[in-house]
Amino acid sequence: MGVSEIREMLGNVSRQRASVIANQRNFPEPVAVLAMGKVWRKSDVEAWIRQYRSDLAGG
């Protein structure tokens, strides 16, 4: 998933805010860096949200 999908998972925060969050030390490492940007495993981002942003965790 890219920053756009992460934005949605974080409650439609701004692209800038999503980038700041994605660059935090505790955020999962991207699995690849492509010309369009970094990409992450969805499961890694979901686990991060459960641990650090439980208010946004679905279910």
C-alpha cells in the first residue's frame, strides 16, 4: 500500500501528515521504494495502527 491508502486508514489525514507519520522511527519499514514512492505491507501498517493508534483500529 502507498501513502494514499495509509491516509485513508488514518482517518483521511492530509498527505503531508501521513508522510510525517510514515517517517516516524516506530513506523514499519517500506517493503519497496518505487518511482511513485514507498510501499508498505498492509498487514504491517494494520499492526502499527493496532499498537500505536488503537482508536483507529477497526473491528
